[in-house]
Amino acid sequence: MESSSLVDPHEKSNVLSFSSAESAYIFMAFVFIIVIATLWSITLLFSSTLSKIKRASSQPTLPPGPSPWPVLGCVPEMWRNRPAYKWVHRLMQQLDTDIACVRLGNTHVIAVSNPELAREFLKKHDAVFASRPLTMATRILSHGYITTGVVPWGEQWKKMRRILMSDVFSHSRVAWLLRKRTEEADNLVRFLYNQSLQSATIINGAAGVVNVRTATQQYSVGVMRRMMFDKRFFGKGRDDGGPGQEEEEHVGALFTMLLHVYAFCVSDYLPWLRWLDLDGHQKTVSEAMKVINKYQDPIVNDRIRLWRDGMRKEPEDLLDVFISLKDSDGNPLLSDEEVRAQVTADLRFISFTTGRRGCIGVGLGSNVTVMLLGRLVQGFTWSIPQGMEKIDLSEAKSLFKATPLYAHAKPRLNPCVYFSLLKSMS
């Protein structure tokens, strides 16, 4: 029994030799697999790189532009060279190009200064560029993208556009609003006539000097206010027919929104910095929106109540039109919030453009502009104020002149024309 349990020394040696050989074979096979896998990975990586290079070489390259920083892009340069649009313009001049690409964060901003190239964007390929970017200012202005002008392409935009086309900017509706526009044009002439007579407007020793910026801005918003709310003033206005403190504050807030709608805001390109509000845009826009809502929301809320209580039956202005719209089931077509949002979008000035996102109110806007220019030229002779050699046309860091336009207004029509307007105001 014991002898049978013993192992022959030669047999033991043979066992050990077999195990070592097996281990060597396994090790060699493992190394071979690693080498093959490595070579295969390198081949795949090389092929993938070649494929990307080939695809990149077959695609059009981006327009010329400055070299961006990692992650930030050219935001630091934009920040140091405000206003951004002037920096971009200077950059394009330096690069001697009509089209440039500036990367801000992960966004490629394409700037175009050539009319032919602009038509490529706005007409030929307008379907590609028909949407609108999501920005801090447009979100606040549109009450969360439920209005029209600044809303991205989608069902909400299509719904609101249909409403504006059929119920607000149709030929019959624009004709229906003519009386209101004429009333505000008459108010403009009365205000300018009073300004031309009052010694309170003396500048550099000359009476009759008018702040043309104030007059034209107040007229433009006054027309929209009359068509929207059927009222000229939020308060009592001035004795000379000019805007009161409430109207000046309201118009100032609207133009503040206009200047910030698509301004270059750092948080629009680097959202993780939004809480810092580095350029102060969010605070400025939010405060302007509070002012606008302070004057408009009480009117809208009261009007909605009148319609719901049956105390208002027929539309008398555009606000009534928005509230009275019904869907196929007889329910309100617009929610209360959509009404508030659309009122604000209509009171701001949407830049005229072309293509699919062209301003649908261009006809009405043109009528208002032509009426303004016609009344200014027809009713008064304009000249440079006494003591002023020339008009200062220098630019501010915005879309406006650095200083308001002042001009001397001299009535040129028969005095009875102005007296009749003054009598109708009283």
C-alpha cells in the first residue's frame, strides 16, 4: 500500500516538465493576443483618423476668424472690446473679408457684411436659418417663448403667426385701426406746435427747439399704445400734449429691452456663468420688464375680467381682439399669459427683415413711419438750432446717436390748422 503511494522520481520530473511547458505556451499565446489586439486597435484608430480627415477635407471650411480659446472661445476678446458688434466689424476689416466666423463658447457666430451673402442667409437658405436662438433676454421678453417675434421655429411660433396674419395685420384690421393712428399723428403735431412756441424749450438762446428723439420715440410707442389699449397715456400726460413721467418710463423700458434682445451676453454662450451676470444684462432686462409689466398688466387683467364677466361684447382695440379670439370649440384661443406676452411683443419694435422670419407687421410699421415723416415735414420747417454749427452724428455704444437730435421747428401751415388741433385736444 505504501509503495503504491510513492511517486517515481522520473515520473515526478516528467509531470513538472509538462506544467512548465504548458505555462510557457499559455504565456506566449497571451502575448500574441495582446500584440494582435494592439495592432488591430492601431489599425482601427489610423483608419478612423484618415476617415475623419477625408470627411473634413471634403466639407467646406468655416469662414476666417480669430483663433479661439479652449472652452471659452473668443468670449474674452468680446468682453474686452465691447460693444461686440463694433469689434466684429473691425475684425472683418482686419481680415479683409465679407464673412467671418467667431466662436463664442461652443457657438459659431457668423457675421456677414455683403448684401449678396446676406440674401443667401435670408432668402435662398432661409429655411436653415428660420429659427431663433435661446437667450436670456428673449426668454424674459417672450414670457418663456410663447409669443412670436423671438420664438424658435416650432408649433407655438406657427400658431401665433397665424393669429397675427389673420386677425391683427390683415388689410381689414389695419384699415380698422387707421382712426387711432391718425389721432396719434394729430397729437404729435399739437405737441410739436406747443414746443415751437414755448420758451421752456430754449436751448442756446433759441426758442422752439425740439428733442426729435423724444418726439419720434413717444409717437411710435404712442401709436402702438393707442392701437393696443385705446389710450394715449398711462397717467395724465403733460399740459402741452407731451408724455408724462409714466410714458417716459414705459418707453425707456421698451427701448432698453430692444437694445438687449440680441445683444452679446456672456451667459448666452457660457451658461455656467449666468449666476454671476458679468455684464449686468440680466439685471437690466429684468428691471425693464418689471417696469413694462407695472403699466401693462393691470390693463390686461382688467380687460380679461370685463370679457369674462360679459361686460365687453365687441372689440375696440387689439387687446380686445386677442382676448376675444376663439378656437373651433368656442374656447379662448389664447391663454392669459399668451395675451400678456403678445401685447409686449407688439409694443416693442421687431426689426424688419425678409424670408420666412420676415416681420409680418412690415406693412403697418411702414404706415406708421411714413405718417411720422409726413407730419414732421408737412407741418414744420426744420433747421439747426441757433449757436450750433452742425448736427453731432457720433455713435454711442448702442444703436443710437451719442446725443439726442435737437432741431428748431417752425410752423409752416396756416395757423388755423394748428388751432383746430389744439381745440380738438381741449
